[in-house]
Amino acid sequence: MTLRRARGWLLRLVRQRAWSAAIGAALVLPAAWVELTGRFAAWWVDGLALVVGATGIALLWTGIVGAPADWVD
């Protein structure tokens, strides 16, 4: 049930472009810092930074470009 709520929250977030871009930028910046500085030795920190960074880039892109249409007339 928790995953369904998280998915619904994420889908509602994507429809709000300003919030999507802001949260995307907030996720990308720390993930890029972790990846570029290399201060953390744990292997899972790099993996988590990649996942968070990719999610942030996707949200940022959706906030800039907008969500695609569900169908084409």
C-alpha cells in the first residue's frame, strides 16, 4: 500500500511543473556533490546518489518541458 501512495504522490508532483523543477533541482545538487567529491567510501552511497540524481534529473526535465500527452489526436 505504501508504494501505491508514493507512486500517486510522484504522479501528482509531475503535473505541477514548478514543484517538479524545484524538487528535481534539490535532488540533483546533493547527488552531484556526492558523485563528484568522492568523500564517501561506502559503495551504496554512490549507488544511492546515482538513483537520486537520475530521479532529480527526470523531475527537473519534466518541470522544464512539461509532461507528455497521454494520447495523440
